[in-house]
Amino acid sequence: MKASVQAVEIRFPQEIFERIGRNKLTKLRENIRNVAIIAHVDHGKTTLVDELLKQSQTLDARTNLAERAMDSNALEQERGITILAKNTAVEYGDTRINILDTPGHADFGGEVERIMKMVDGVVLVVDAYEGTMPQTRFVLKKALDQNLTPIVVVNKIDKPSARPQEVVDEVLELFIELGADDDQLDFPVVYASAINGSSSLSDDPADQEATMDPIFNTIIEHIPAPVDNSDEPLQFQVSLLDYNDFVGRIGIGRVFRGTIKVGDNVTLSKLDGSTKNFRVTKLFGFFGLERQEITEAKAGDLIAVSGMDDIFVGETVTPTDAIEPLPVLHIDEPTLQMTFLVNNSPFAGREGKWVTARKVEERLQAELQTDVSLRVENTDSPDKWIVSGRGELHLSILIETMRREGYELQVSRPEVIVKEIDGVECEPFERVRIDTPEEYQGSIIQALSERKGDMLDMEITGNGQARLVFLVPARGLIGFTTEFMSMTRGYGIMNHTFDQYMPMVKGTIGGRSRGALISMDQGTVTAYAMGYVQERGVLFVEPGTEVYGGMIIGEHSRDNDLTVNVTKAKQQTNVRSSNKDSTSVLNASKILSLEESLEFLGDDEYMEVTPESIRLRKQILDKAMREKATKKKKTAE
């Protein structure tokens, strides 16, 4: 008697599917590679992408590619950093390589971790002299957590101080430390000089050739091709957001399964478990520096979708008859918060275009449309909001963007966000790495110890340089950058990245050690008055600057605040006096940048931001009321 044979459908967990999905039994899209470029700040990611664009068959011969073309934002160009992740695609032979250029700074880590879901591999770019840095650890950890295939590019091999062999050893140690598996540890290495458009598989700079072919070939050979399961029900997950005044919010992500076409009626699975139906009005693909309209995309493609007003990061688009949402993307919580207020200083409304509470709130809400790492909370006052982000740079970029757009506002001193974990109050800690001339290491160790930092490692790297690694409470680093630059005469380099939440350190940490010089009256600063006041500290204003009572005009040389008159004019009389006619020699004023102003702020102070000016002020402008409030606070303590 014959036994009956019944077909059984076997469903594998996602991890197992991904492993077996690469074998010969599974159809692959061999003509596509999805890869992210990751690195520490200023190790050459964006310059490398420029060269890959130039040397592929992507751009028209007439296209004049600007330096760091992917950094299209004005602030990115000025600061030389990548703030927003960017998509591009290049053609190399018969293969389309989708490339995502990611930010290197930990404050924009929300962009990095979401991009890791869109790609099958990463190109880790490491400086041939600096080696692995704090953000190298940060971005690599995100990649390894997603089991992505890594390629290492040792960049800036043309530097006279390059040490490629030691850097590769450092990278290997970092891989081991972060728990990479055997396959990931067997990473290929390409040596390059992105600025010169050259690369080679040899670590000898003399072997560099004026081509990016070794990088292209390594990507095609080692990065897995996406699985071609386009005949299955659609799964498209949003990883990034964009906004357009004409089509509204745009969801950027990867088609993990199936096919999507313009005109399709699909279902959006929301983060709260609800669903919404919508019609796909437009699809966009990425090619070179352009976003091109397309009519269809399938599994493995990186695309942008419009047609749904409230589409959000982590949500999944599926057919209405096969709703299977993908796991929600994890987004790291903010670690720092500030109070944003409507500008109410005596100079309010003079320089800005948008000054009302309604306009400021609308702008903050608009920022939430694309920045998922940001949080905006209302307060008891309609003119005040709590804005939380991933760090000082994250929030300062938002403030600078708003002032350039014509907004006036005030902000408070940044504060860390405290969390309760297992019944214990915890605060964020940062891993800090400092490279400095040896002569300054004693001062740095003492300064960070006072800010409750623990030194994890110290290494003398040669040529009189020392490398120090600390674990420091994040609130201990607020306002430390300016002090650090003064301490090391500008020769020190400090990098830090969020490490973990740990039990809160008791007591006050950091903060300004000196008081403020505060203007007594409203008026115009005179050179005559400055000549007398400059002996009391460092001035932040110049002759001709308009000031008001309660405005901070400098840093006092002592630890207390001092109210001074900087608007006093020389009395005009017919009587001449030798000592009165003596000319004052003015010291150069210290004009603070936006970041330096944020660092200077005390707990009872605001920074006033307008399109034309950055001013510091006391929260209570009246001197008598300010002194009364200070006494009341001391009594309460």
C-alpha cells in the first residue's frame, strides 16, 4: 500500500530566511546592490561618494559635480558635515549600486540606524592616520547589530602620516570588541584617496591607481544581492521622510517584498496598530543626483512613495488583502532637552519675520514631519515648548535653520533627560576620546575628573601626542568644548558619542565657573564705557552694539554676576584735562557663535536668536527683581 504524500508549507523565521535566501535555491536580483557608506565625521564618506558618482556611468559628461555634492544643505556645506542621510544610485557595468551617504555625528544617529534596515552591506570608511574614532564605533555597532556585510575602505592613504597597517589592526580589534561573527571578521580592505580619486587593494601608496574600480568590484563581489521575491505580496517599509509642498509627506524606504505600482490601492499599517488605505499617487527612484519619477518598483529597490499625508517612519505599506507589517524600527530616544520660547526681549520683533507663538509652533511641528529623533512637548504656557533631541549639535542645527528662515525665538540652557530604569534614576553617559599634546593631558584629566568623568584608557601615540578615553556624564560635557579648546590652545581634538544610561551621579556637575557682566541700561555701547568695563572681564560686544538692561555683555573675571554701564558716553565740555583726554586701548571683544553661546548659558539665562543677532540675557531683566529671586532661591536651598 502506497503512503500518501502531502505537500507541507514551511515558514522560516526571518533570520534563517535571510541566511538561506542567498543560496542557489533563491532567486536574487544580481543587477542590484544596496550599500550604506558609514564613518566617523570627516573621514571622507561624502568625498568618496562624489568620486563613485564621477567614475561610474551615471552622470552626463556635461554635469559639473560640485565638491561634496551630496551635502546639498547650506549648513552641511558650511560645516563640512553630513546632517541628513542622502540616497543616490550609480551604474557600474550591468549593476546598479544604490548608495546611502549617512551622517557621521552621533547626534544624527537616528538617520544611521534606520538606514541600516534598507541595505545589505556597508562600506566603513576609516582615516588612514586617525584610525577608529568614537563615531566609527557607533556606526559600526549599528551595522553589526543588523548582521550586515562589511567592506573597509582605508581612506586618505596619501597622507604623509598614514599608517594603514596599524589602522586595519585597529579596525579588526574594534570588530572583535563589538562581537562581529566570523563572516564579518573576514572583511575585505580597499585603500583609497577619495580626494584624488584613486584606490588600490595594496596598502602601499605607490600602488594607488586613478580609479575607483577596486571599490566598485569589491562591493559587487562581497555585498549580497537582494532576494527577488517580487511575486509575493508587497512589503514596503518607510525608513526616512521627506516633505514637498506639492505632494506633501514622502516616505523613503525599501521594497522588501513584492511589487508596487503607481495607482495601486494599498494599506498603511500604522505604528499604533491601526491601518489606513490610500492610493499611490507617485513613485520616485534615485539615480545620480536626481530623484526620478517611476511607474513601478519591486523587491530590493530603494524608492520614495507619496500619496499618504501622515505616513511615518517604521510603518509598512502592504496590499489591502495581505496585511503583514514588518517589525517596527527602533529609534533611539532623545538625551537632551531645551525650552524654546517666543522672543519677549525689549528688542523682540525688530529683526525677524516670524515672531508669534503660532508661527514658532507651526515651524516646530513641521520639523517633526521629517526628524523622527526630535520631540516637541507643550507646556502650561502657550508661548513655551520643551524640545528634545539627540545632543547639542542636533538642537543647535535646528535653531540655526530657524533663524535663517526668519524666525525669532529664545532658548534655555540644554539639560540632560533623566530616565527611571528599574526604579533607579539614570542619566546619559558619553564615551569621550581626546587626542592632545602630552603637555595638556594633566589639565584635561583634572577637568574631566571634576566633571565626574572616569578615565578608561590612556595611550602615548608618539610625536608627543596622547590619546585619552573617558566615560563622562552627558551633563558634564555641556559647556566643556570652549574650556577644552582654551586648555589645549586649540591643539586638542575631542570626539564623544552616547554610550549608555547609568545611575545618576549626585551633585552639581560642570557649569560655568565665572559670572556674567550684565548691561545696566538700554542704549548703544560706547568705546569710552568699554575702556572702563573691560578690566572686569571679557566683553562679548563691540562699540556701536545696541544693548538693553539685563542683557549679558561679557564674562566676569569672578564667579559672581556684575551689572555694569557700557552705554556711558564721554562728557563733552570746554575744559581740557590731561588725564581725561587719555585714549583707552580696547581689548578685542569675544564674539560668540551660536554653539558657544549655548555653552555659556546659565540656568537663569536665555539665548535670544534672530536672523541678524544672537544675544544672551538674564531670564529676569530687572536688576532688583533678579537679586530678590536669587536670595529667595538661596534661602530655599
